[in-house]
Amino acid sequence: MIEEMQHYYDRRAEIYDTSMGYDNPDTVTLLQPVVEHLCREMSGKKVLELACGPCFWTQFTAAVAESIVACDFNNSTLSQARHKDLPWERVSLQQADAYDLKTLTGSFSAAMAVDWLAHVPYARMHPFLDGLHAVLNAGARVVFCDQLPKSEPTDGDHDADGNFIVIRQLPDGSRYRVIKHYLSDNQIQ
């Protein structure tokens, strides 16, 4: 399932910003509370950004962070990120698997990921979090942001492990199974 999601996001890289509405000023305005929260939490920090995609969120936090290592599994999304007007003296891009962060170099006083934690299979959640904390400085700030459903999701099914599976379709008609949890406050705790 993880490989299928990685392939989906690899194929989606060129249309990611448009598909999320990130090229729409109205959408960006609606996201300002999230941007402000991330900037407040990442200010002055050495940030590890997981699953950065084409660096939509990076462009905001880079203005206030001491430095950012923005990583993604797919080089296709990192290629899209390289077209962004980022402060490259403070931002570096690294290809990395979020489930195996030992390859990353750097000292991190904070970590962030937007629209990603909801894709982690329940069976991999604790190992992922353990691996993340292993590369962070003691006391590091960690922020995960994700979307909430407008209503109870009905367009998917649960697998044997309890993961909520949705089908995502790309413009070429190809379809992919994607884990998409809508985590409650209790689950996050």
C-alpha cells in the first residue's frame, strides 16, 4: 500500500499545487491560519519537513526558520519544488523515505508535515514516530497538520488493519488506493 501511495504522489507531482488549490489566491487566504501557526511554531528553528511535496508550506516557514531540510520520497516532487522562489541559502531539499530517516544529515530542533500523517498506516505509526524522534534534538517541536472531512467520509473502505482506504484518480484515469485517516484528538494523543 505504501508503494502504491508513493507511486500516486510521484505521478501527481506536476499537478499537485493546482489539485490542492495552492495556485488559487482564495484557497491560500483560507489557509492563512495554518500558515501563521506553522510560522509561529517553526520560527528560529532548524526544521525537518517531511513529505514536503513541491514545497508549498516551505515557502512560508522558510521566511522565519533558521534552516529547513525539506524531504520527500519522490524526486518528481522535489523537482517541482526547485522551481519555487525559496531562500535557498536556508532551504535544502533531500530525497528521503519518512519511514527510514537515518540517511538524513543535520541537527533538527523542529519537524513538520502537512497532509501526510493521515497517510501513515496504523501498523507503521509508532515505528515512524520513533524514527522521527531519533533524528530530532531533545525537546524538539513537532507539528503535523491535516485536513478534516467536511462530513463523515463515505467514499472508502477499511482494510484488515483498520486503515481507511480511498481511491484517488489522476487526470489520465489511473486509479490508486490511498490511506486517508481522519484522526480524532484522542487518536492523536
